[in-house]
Amino acid sequence: VYSFSSKELINQINNNFENVKNILKLYLQNPNDKNIHDLRKSIRRLDAAYYAIPKKFRKNKTIKNYVNLGKDLFKSNTKVRDYDVFLKKLDNHNHPNKKNNDLKTKGTTIIRLS
């Protein structure tokens, strides 16, 4: 088991802040599937790093506010991501080589097209 020093954890948080900032810029320029995925992934990593640092550092208002903004962005982006997945499934369904009329997700039929 490897334990991290407070300094290493703070450095990781700083790296995650920069990563979120850079990916957010890419996302705002081009909100495609990859950038949405990368943004959500970077926010999850920031959140995980935030909870790994000692509580005394988590009380820092700047860090706390930034992480909370990331969580809000993640939540609002969840609906966008869900719609993108749904639209992609609809688009795949309309492909002429598609053999059945069911739109499925994880083995469960969510829409039957007739």
C-alpha cells in the first residue's frame, strides 16, 4: 500500500484543475462525443483527488468552489451525454442494414419502433 504525502496530493489536485480547464476549453470549442467524455472523466478525477486530500485542505473555499462548479457542470452535462447516446442509438437504428426494430440498451428494450 502506497500512501501519498499532502504535497503529492495537492500537486495532483493542481494537475487535475489544469486538466479540467484545458479539456473545458476544447469542449467549448467543439462539444463532440470525445470532448464530452474527456470532460466528464477529468471532473470525476478532480472529485476523487479532492476527497483524497486531508480535510484541512478541503476547507479551502477556492478549491471547494471549483470542485462544486465541476460537479454542477458534470450534472448538467449528464443530460447532454444521455441525449447524445440516445440519438446515436436512434441513428444506428435507422441504418438500412439494421435487422430488428427494437432500440436496446444493456439488453433492455426501451423503445419498440414499428
